[in-house]
Amino acid sequence: MKNRVIFGALALLILILVTCFDSNVLNFGVAIVACIAIWEVFSATKLERKIPLIIIGFAASLMFTYGGNLTEKSVTLFLFVFLSTLIIIYIFSKFTFAEISQILFITIYISFALACVVFLRKMNPNGEYIVWFALFGAFVTDIFAMFAGNLFGKTKLLPEVSPKKTVAGAIGGWLGTSLTFVIYAIIIANITSLVVNWYSVVPLSLLCGIFSQLGDLAASRLKRECDIKDFGTLIPGHGGIMDRCDSILLVAPLVFIWVLYFPMFIV
């Protein structure tokens, strides 16, 4: 557990430092993370030898995550090209519909979700505070769930999906995240000129604690289906990049969409 906490905190610190840059540094960093995560899932699902599909998946990931300033027209065009390319390959190749569908789902799920980190950071004038909110929503939930599960966990949550997760861990992660967000919002309000919109922050905090765990459970189920313990070994105590990013894949889009309609801070 010690290594898990240390390297988890280190990974979070690196992410926070990267998000301090509203430039190509952020785009490039997120793009690299997305490509590594996609490769790990490709490997887990036995798609790593499907070279044409891998190339298309990486290209799509880079376009999503590196194109942080894409307009709605550009995104629509890119999606059309991506889908059309997959359809053409399906028609004129021996790749199965299941393989094409896997590439589509894996690429969109991971790259679009991580691209939302870039979109959040570029929200002016307080994007850095919002993107940190999203990162906390993913990582803090996991930490509180782990400690609550170890201390009070007896009843299994979904043993067929993740044998180690408990009901106490899920509740602890949810409550711990909500409390952390309240503290975070208070700190931001005191060190900046921003005014917290509590009508937005409170419900979003509660939702982040739920969606973070849904992303984690989805990854756990995939690992069980693929009969693997971790997606990789890049981060000691955690596994691969995908093992560390699984929680944020639903949280980042949730926060991005939510803030578009209900601003968290008032200038």
C-alpha cells in the first residue's frame, strides 16, 4: 500500500504540473498518456498485432488530444474521416466487425475523455482550477475508497467484476471525494478572487465520486475478461497508465459538460 500511495501521489503531482502549462506542453503530455493507455488496452484485448488498426487508433488519439483548439466543424470532419476509414477497412479487409468495433470504442473512450482534460484547462479565465478539480475527482476517490475498504470493508461490492472492492470502500470514496471538493473550493475562494458557485460545486462533487468509481469498475471488468491483473507495469504499485487513468475517463467529460452549463466559479 505504501508504494501505491507514494507513486499515486507522484503521478498526480506530475499531472498537476503538466496542467499548469496552457500550451503545447499540455497537449503533448496528454496525447502521450492517451497513446500509452490505448496501447495497453490494445495489448490486453489482443489487438496489438493488427497494425493498420493500431495506426488508425493512434492517429485518432493524437488528433483528439493534441488538437485542443479544434472547432466544432473540425471535430465533426475528423470523426467522419475516422469512421469512414474504419468502414472502408472493414469492407475491403479481413478484419472482423468485433475488431473494428473494439478499435472504435477503445479509441473514442480513452482519447475523447483525456482530450477533455485539455478542453478544461483551456477554459478561461480559470481553467487550471477546474482541471485540477477533475483530477482530484478521479484520484481522491480511489485513495479514500482504498482506505475505507481496508478499514471497514466486509461486504463485497461487485465480486464478479472486482473481487477486492467493497461497499464500505465505495461509500468511503464517495464521501471522501465530496468532502475534499468542499475543502478545495474553500481554498480556491480564499487564495483567488473567484467566488464559488456552490449550487454547481456540491452536486458535481457528489457525481464525481460516483462516476470515478464507474470508470474504475469498467476497467476492472475488462481486466477480468482479458484475464490480466494490470494493464501494464509502468507505475509501481498501480500497474500501467490505464490502471491510473481509468477513473478519470468518465470524470473529465462529466466535469467539462457540467461546467459548460453550470459554472463552478464566478469571476
